[in-house]
Amino acid sequence: MTNIVLAAQAAQGGGMSMIIMMVAIFAIMWFFMIKPQQKKQKEIQKFQNELTEGTEVVTGGGIHGVVKSIDLTKNTVDVKIARDVIVTVEKTSVFKDMASTTVQK
């Protein structure tokens, strides 16, 4: 009889520990995956909103260039990629050029 009572108590305790483990796993995922990604996304959006002419950028396709003009009504950016070559891209596909901000050795 006592074995049945002990087994029932163990089953209840096991359920609670399973819930605690699930919460712990979610918390770990939040702090190591979701939160840093949200922070990075906010930085990218801030950069896109503060774009000015002459800023060196990289498009989503990997093309490096310099911002020539910004059209807020169409949400587009004209990027000069070579002499006399200007392409128009969506503002959301323009990212910071990390090579121009790092110190070259």
C-alpha cells in the first residue's frame, strides 16, 4: 500500500520538475538567442532610419556602395556602386558597411 502512495507522490513531483525544466530551457533560449537577435534587429532599424547621403553601405545582395539619395515616399535608396552606376534599392535591404568602420591594419 505504501508503495502505491510513494509512486503517486513521485509522479506528481516529476510533473512539477518537468515544468521547471521547460521554463528553464525557455529562459536560456530567451537570453542566448531571442534577446540578442532583437537587439541586433533594433540596431539595424536605427541605422536604416538614420541613413544620410554619403554613408557607406552594403545591400542585402552584398553590393558595397555609397548612398547618393533617399526617397522616403517610396522607401528607397539610391546607391552608387561604381563610377556613373547608381542602383535603387529598398531602404530595408541596406545595411551598415562594417569594413568601413573597422580599423585597417
